[in-house]
Amino acid sequence: MKKYQQLRASVHLPFSFAVGATASRFYRALRDEKTIYGTRCDNCQRVSVPARSFCSHCCKTIDHHQTGQWIALPEYGTLIGWCETPNKDGFFTALIQLEGADNLLLHRVGQCDAVLLHKGLHLRAAWKASAAGTITDIVCFKPERRA
Amino acid sequence: MKARPVAIVGTGQTRHRKARPDVHQGEMVQEAVNLALLDADLSWDDIDAIVLTNMELFEGRALPDLWCSEFAGGLGKPVMKVATGGTSGTSGAIAGLLQAASGLFDTVLVVGWEKHSEGSTQTGMSLTDPAWDRHIAAGAIGNFALSISQYVAERGVTGEQAAMVAVKARRNGALNPNAHVKDAGITVEKVLASPMLAEPVHLLDMCPQSDGAAALIVVGGDKTRRYKNPAWFRGSATRHDQPYIGDHDKRMVMMRTLRSAAQEVYRKVGIGDPFKEIDIAEIYEPVSYAELAWYEALGFCAEGDAGKLIESGATQIGGDLPVNPSGGVLCSNPVGATGVIRVAEAARQLHLKAGDYQVDGARRALVSGYGVYTWSDVLFFSAERP
Amino acid sequence: MVYRAVRACLDDASLTMPEIEAVVTASADLWDGKTASNIAITEAVGAVMKAETRISGDGLLALMHGAMMILSGHYQRVLVVAHGKCSEADVDAVSNWCFDPVYQQTLGVTDSQALSLQCQAIKMRAAEMTGEESIGALVRAPSWSDSCGLTVRQGDGACAVVIEAGDDGIVLEGFGYDLDAHYLGDRDLSRCDGLARAAKRAYEMAGLPDSQTDINRHYWSLRAALQLPPWAEAIGACSFIEGLATLPNERHQIQWSGLPPFAAGMQRLIAGVKDLRESPGSDRSLIHGCHGPAGQMQAVCLLHSDGGPC
Amino acid sequence: MQENNSEYLFSSITMDLSWNTDVGETMAGFFQRLKAERRLYGTRCSNCLRVYLPPRPVCGNCWQQMNDWVELGEQGTIVGKTVCYYEILDSMTGKPRTTPFVLGLIQIDGADTTLNHFVETPDPDHVSIGDRVETVLRDTLQGNVGDIVHFQWLGPPTTSSQGSKK
């Protein structure tokens, strides 16, 4: 095969994305209270997790000041879907049903044997010791025995 | 095939600022869309299709429409993203206008945004041809200055004349609540005393980098009836050109893309003397000197007379042909939204909703878009139904 | 690469570049590693001193925009060009930048992970509906592995098409596109509501009933064969269970050997046009394109040939 | 839960991506010739006869493939110039360039297009449009664009330095 000249071009660009007032409040609660909040849309009553500023089904703003629309969700749930191959860090990207939420939380499962993973598996959040206000303040969700 | 008449009936803009830490990109988009819907007295359900526009690498996103469309009400709707560099906003507006004119959609939303504060635009800009340009990248300012040196040598415009453009822009911007940079007390001396960036361009000759979003609502068919002062779309033209800066003979002097696009639009809408027949222009001037060069390319004055035109005051609010009464790009520049803002400001003038910078008797408005690769868009709107 | 595709296209249409009024291109900056990726191809697509606009997304979207430009009455003949070069970029790493930086991106999610979640959701739905645990017992194509379904390779390529106003030959009689939810947990990945809406718009525009009786062939751009049963269900071609048992077949064609990102839909369109040209009588095909994680953006085109010369 | 508007959070992510870009046959041809002969080459359009530097496969004005290589001169003329005072990272070293530095639009003898590049001079204020410059290549050529280090300012044109401008 003919060899063609290639150039290696790289970018190393730092970005700092504003997460906005609603997600800021969500992450502060994650960091300071170890609580996962969802938000409820006034119109369709759907509870979405993580918290949203906007219900895209109803095209309705969810005011982040209105505490009534903020729903504290349990830190446990059940496994609905997962990637069969683990990430570089050994976790499996997963979709998790938290009780009281109408959608699934995208996070990761881990700290367990891959063969254990099955639909409906009970999971609980494993928290990072020093929280920083990001989604990875929850290291992962790990299987737990539940009555 | 005869074109179906379409008009812009609503516009919305965020307050353009240096940084907006209180909203993420999608929420900023939503702010502008909400204002546009309010302006057009429409609800989210009325929108049939959406065109988004911004620059992916400035934003640090890949296909940002996938995320941000939802905040424009795009879930379950036809959504496309247009991105053509600096002309993104005007190209997006043209795309939305043509989509409405196709008759497939009655109401099209166009929204552009940019959050410069989140990344590094100068570095993002230098991600050009890795085999050639990237090693010699000196940012946009250096390249502008090179072209300006040719323009100055050819036409003999002075630093004072360029500074007058900057003064006009910042004073107009002071009247516009959405403008990012505003300075009612600015003087030619202050512009000339600001730090030299790249000869002959001073800091105050340049546009800022802003966070902001802007939205337009385009309607066609029966939907236009309920509006009192729609901004009717009369025609547009687009020209792209060869990619390397050195491909163009004296590119700012010649500006063949803008010249040719303007001529096509003037021919389409039957304009013989642009200076007399246009009431207001919102043009894309990234640097003060560019506005002077664009005057010539757009036929607002004879070649070589741009300096005299700015000195005459004719392009100020209250003059014969006010150019950028909103303050223009020199006051607000969220790149992906900048072209949308030009169109929105022209439409607001025809809607008679421009507030403190309303131009009396504005009935015919010209818009131009510009990309660093000398790409040009020209659009024309009028208060008369075509 | 792009120049060659455009040259071949114009030769095929017996046109010269000055006869082209406007160009629409489709590409994505991060996949090309460039700011405004259409800059690099301005000369190749013949857009110097001409109207060009770029849609960032699958080429089928660019085609539809070109069609709307013509329908608007402002242009008569438009060249549409799509390109993608997978070999140059780490496409999976790039795809992480598609996910919102607020909640999803920091988890390191990529396109292939979204695909894997989607295939698993489809398998689980199949298992629930039939009571069969193993997907192998359910599906028709023996090549579908038990893990993820056979995945389609991504490659390099450029495609070009000229469209113009007219009623003769091969007519683009309907099209539709639609965007689904971005957050992966907001979507039922085992279905494709976006595709259903896109197809509905295309049928309406073509004046066809929602039924599939008139469509002879479907050209799919999929990342994994497992996407076919729910997606065929979404366009109304068959039920999910039927799809599992009968697809792919002669009427539903998958391109296995490699699809360039963003040129995939156009590649399928060109395959469809070629087949229509060779078919003797009246014939109708459906072309599918998509982009985004797990097919977030969906596009459908309907082509009709009256059997006459093209 | 307390609301504190002043505390907005950010998601800090660094884009670390790489691409293997195929430079294409034309650019590869340019670099090979540069390395072998220490000379710049352009491509010429057989239709409009315009000579392009950097070379490329297609003449955009004529939409025509270019196959003719043209040997270019070692000197050129400044047709546009600026003195830059703002700080920018040198992409070769990763360090800020010392300011002020001179940028020029340079028309190499024999080429119709111009290059934007750094002009090396003892006195930035004395560089004018029309002045002559000479190409400075790095000692050991590597076959990429970094081989062209900068252009050395020679001063106003004299009859002898006018070169082989056609």
C-alpha cells in the first residue's frame, strides 16, 4: 500500500462550561447534602433527574427558585441498562431507575463483578469522600442487598 | 417558480455580556427564544421548524445542536444546524427564510448563540489547515491588520477616520440595552490612545468577544396577516472564496465577495443608488477599518470616499444612511449569534421597535454578514410586501 | 477526495460547474479537526464566488435543505456534498464532545457506549415480548452476534448529488427529519420516536398513506443491525417482532462494508438512485439517514421513479 | 436547602484530541521538493495561469485540477505588513512570542498569491510595503511547514534585488 504523508494535529484546549443556575443548585445539593434532586414539571407532572430548568416535552420553564418543584430522590434504585464493556476506569456506563423519577439517571455501576449485572439489580450510590460539586461526587452506583 | 413571501415578525436577544455564568448554553438559547416568541406573540407550539447556528470549536462542543435544540423547543421537531464560520448567523437566517419560503413550514425559528467566556476563541480560530496555516497562526487581529495595511496604503484612510467608526458604534451601543460594550462618552482621542494591538489597529478599534444568543421568527403564508409591521424578506446573496488569506489580491480593498453579493441583491430588488434608496444598514464590521472598506464594497460611496462618508456624519443615527444604529459588532460579538443579531436589528427597525436607536422612516434595510475567509452574505428587507 | 466525488457527480449529470447555482455541504468540525470544516473544501466543491452553506449533520439533511432552497423559488439547481474521514480522527473520543457538559460528558460517555445501551435495550424488549432469553433464537440473520448485533464499520468517503426543479426522472417526493431527546435517560432507546415522526412528515409530503405498501426498497444507514427491527417498526414497515424475524431482506438493505460519518445518508441515497435507474417500471424507495448518539437525529427521504429516463 | 445565587458552578473539561490529517498529494509534493531542493514550489492553473503558494490540487477560480509545478524565487516582496504588540503563543515552542513582532503578506517571486508569515528585522518601524525579503529555511529540513522559519527583511528594492518577477 502506498504510504501517504500524514500530520499529527492535536488540540489541548481548556474549557470551563457554566452549568447554569439550576444545575448549580443540583450540584451544590449533591456536594453539601449528599442528596439527588429531580425537578417536576408543573404541566405534565413528570419528574426528571438530574434537575432541569426546562421541560422539553411541555416547553415550560421550571423555575429553579421554586422549591416546591424540587423533589429529593433516594440514593438507591434499580439497574435498567448498562454497557457490556467497561470504561477505562473499570466502571460500566449505566441507566438507573431512581424511585420517584419518571426518567432514568445516566451514571455508572461498579465496585462489583461484571457477571452480577442484571436488569432490576438493586443499586446504591457510593459517594466520594471529598465532594466537589460534579456528577462524579457519586463515584458510581454499586449493588446492594435489599429486603 | 415564484418565491413565496416570508417575513420576520419577532426577534429576541439576550443581554450580551462578557460572561453569563448563570446559564448554560442551552438556557441562554432559551432566553433569546422566549423573548422572540413574546415579541411575535406566539407559543412554542406554533414553531414548525428550527435552524440553529454557532461555531462548534469556539463552543467546545461537537454538534451542539444535539444538546441545545431541546432548549429551543426542538424536541420532536425538524431541526438543522448551519455553521459557516463568521457568516454562520446570516447564513442561518437565510436558511430559515428559505425554509419558510419553501412552503413546507409556516413558522421557522432561527437561533444563534456563542459563549466565548467558556473557551479560547483565538486558539479555536487557529485550528485551520494543519499542513500550513496552523504554524503561522497569529490570530485574527494580525491577519486583519495585514489586510488593513493594504487598504490604508491604497485609499489613504486615517486612524482618525477609523476611530470615528468606533466612536459612532460605542455611542450607538450606549442606547442599546443588549449591547455588551457601550460608551456614551467615547472620543476619537480615546480610541487612538488605547493600546496598539497590531499596527494600525488599536484595542478600541476591535470588536469584543461576548456571551449571547439571538433568535428570529420567520413566518410565511397566512400567518403573516396578523402582524402590523412585518420585515419582508426581499432577497439574499452569498459568496464564498478561496481559503488562504494570500489568495486574494488586496482582499479588503477589493472585497470581491461582498461587492458581488451586494450587486446581486441590488439587481434582485431593483436598487440603483444604495446610499439614497436604503434607509438603514446593519453590517458585520469586526474592526473599525472594515466598516470603511465595506462602505465602498456595498456601494454606499465611491471608491476612496469612505473616509469622507464617516466624516460627513451620514452614517450616524439621524443621518442619510444610518449604519449599525444598534452599535454593531464593535459593541456585541457572540460570533455564532452575531449575524443573527444583524438581521434581528434590521428587522426591529422595520418593526419600529428599536427604541432609543429607532431610525425615523426606516422602510428598507440592508444586512451583511462576513467571515474571516472573506465570505459574505447580503440580505435585504423592506416594509413593503413583495 | 471531495473534488473527485464532485467531478464524478457533475460528469454523471452532464453538467459543468458554472451551471451550479449554489452548494450545500455537510460535515462536522470536530470530526474533521478544523474550525468551519467547509473552508478546506471550498475550492473542491467549486464554491468560490458562489453561494455555499454548510449543514452540520448527516448529508441527507443537507439534501433536504437544498431541496427547500429550490422549493423556495430562490434557486433552481443545487449541488449537495457530504464528506467524512473517519481514519483521521479518534471518532469515539470526539463523540464524547456531543454530550452535554452539564450532566453527561463528564461521565465519559461516547457514541459506542450509547449504541451499546441501545442494543441492550432492544434485546431486552425482544426478550420481554417473546419470553426468549437469547437474542440468537429470535433473529433471522445468523450473523447477528449475541453481544451487540453486528456493527457497521465507519470509513472515509465523500458523496455529491445535484438536485434541480422538475417532475421527470427520479423525484424526491417527500422528506422529513426530527430530533429526539438528548439526555439518554429521557429516551426509550428500544424504540425510535424521532424516526416515526420524520417518516410521518415524509409520507404526508409525498401524499402517501402511513402504510408501507408502495415502498419497494429501504436503504438504511445503521450503526448496528439490531437497530433495524425497532426502526423499521417506527417507519411503519412491520411490527417489532416481525422485524426481528424477517430483517434484513431484499426490501431492507444495510450497507455493511463501511459508512463515512455524515456522508452515510447520502451514500445510501446514491445507492437508491442507482437501483431506481435500473428498475424498469414505476418504483419507490425510502432512504434513511441519522446522526447523533444512538440516532438522536433522524432523516427520511422518499424517492419515486416513473420508469422514464433520468 | 438554601438558595445562594452567587454560587454558580462550572464544568471544567479539557479538550485533548488528536487527528492524523492526510496532507494530500499536492502538499506532500511541495514538502518533498522543499526538502530535496531547498526551494519553494507552487502549482499553476493551466487555465488562468495563476501560480498558487501554498500549492493545492484545485484552482478555485477555474474549478480545475492543477498538475504543473513551478519553481519559485528565494526572495519576495512585502505587499502588506503589521507590527503586532499583543501576546500570542508560538505554536512551535508553546511559549509566548516576544513582542513586538512583524507580520507580512509576502509575494514570493514567481507566485501570484501571497503568504502571511513572520518578518525578521532589526527595526520593525522601518519595514514598508514594497520592501524585499528573503526566505530563511531551517538548517535540517524535515519536510513540513516548520521548515520555513521566517522571512528576513532586506530593505527597499534595488534594481539588483528585484529578482525574476515576471
